[in-house]
Amino acid sequence: SSPLIENRGQLIVFEGLDKSGKSTQSQKLKEALLKDGQFVDLWSFPDRNTKLGDVIDSYLNKRLELDDRSIHLLFSANRWEKVSKLIKLLESGTTVITDRYAFSGVAYSAAKGLPLEWCKQPDVGLPKPDCVIFLQLSPEAGAKRNGFGEERYEKTQFQNKVLEQFMQIKDESWKIINADQNMEDLHQEIYKHIKSLKKEELKRLWEKD
Ligand code: FDM
Ligand code: MG
């Protein structure tokens, strides 16, 4: 492949239900790749540190009510506001790991009953991850991990619906990993998979190729 492809950073996305271990595992992957001498940035979506993120945070903490479509579009806009920075990083050779991305956007909104195809549209054209690590854990097992907090969506019954939607949108770039194992073994499995990825041209999400 061309030097441009060889030198670009990878976009690695962690997805999964609440309490599946995304934060822990994304942090551990970052540290491992840094040790290998790579440039790595760790992000999360929603990014609550922007003005849009502040509105999203209010919604998640139930201080604010919004129409389902309205909040869906805000989650997407919160990704788009960071895209130029994301592409710049990838092109300059930094690998970006994110804790959630557009797949959470679609799965959580579709779980409320919004049409799946409608949910995907605002995120069409975002940079496509080189790999989506999906941490699979049953909602029941997730609920046992320190229980859920007070945020919107943190209910076992709803999480079951979200899981169904995640399974509808997975594609060949997904690696589904059993998250019900110890932290270190899980990390090793993820790390090995990431190391096995071939460098390819950056594609865009959900565009017909
Ligand atoms: N969430 C997250 C969405 O509903 N749509 C999105 O686009 C994204 C990125 O926000 F319940 C939901 C998923 C979760 C909540 O996520 C906050 P974190 O990872 O707990 O901060
Ligand atoms: Mg949460």
C-alpha cells in the first residue's frame, strides 16, 4: 500500500452496553499501543466538554427533556463537530481510540422505536472505524457490575433492546468479544486483534462503495 496508508493512524472504536468494560479496555489498549511507540489519543462520545455535549449531559442526567429525534441529531452533531480534528489526527499518524461512536447513536435511538434507517442517516459519511471492538456482556451480567447509575438508559430491560439493535448494525469490521472474562485476558485478546489488522485506506461510514 502507499506511504500515506502505511503512515496513517487507525480509528478504533469500542462499543457495547453500559458496564461492559469499554472505559477500562480502551484505556488499557491506549497504554499498550503507546508502549509500542505509537501516537495514540483516547476519545469518548458523547464528548460532554463542548456546548452541544453540555446539552447532551443535561439530557442524560434528566435535567432536560428533548424529543427523541432532537437528541438523536444532537448526538450526531457532537460527532461531526469533532470530525476535522479526528481526520487531522489520523492523517498525521495518530491512532484514535474512541469509547462509543455512531453505532451507539443508532442502537440507543432505534431501541426507543425510531426507524433504524432514519437513525443512520445523520452519521453517513463519518470516518469509518478500522475496527469496532464490541464488548459483549449480557445486560443481566452488566447490571451485577456495581449496578447501574441514575442516568437515562441504565435499565436492564432497555439494555436488552439496545443489544438487539447493535446486532442489527454489525458488519465485517466488527470484532465481537466476550467481555465476561478477567480484565487482563480480555485486554490480551483485544490487543492481539488490533495488532493483526491490515492498514487500509480510510473509508466513510455507511456509504455505498
Ligand atoms: N448514547 C451515546 C446515545 O444514546 N447516543 C450516542 O450517539 C452516544 C454516543 O449515551 F447510555 C448513550 C449511551 C449511554 C449514554 O454514554 C452515555 P457514556 O458512555 O455512559 O458516557
Ligand atoms: Mg454510562
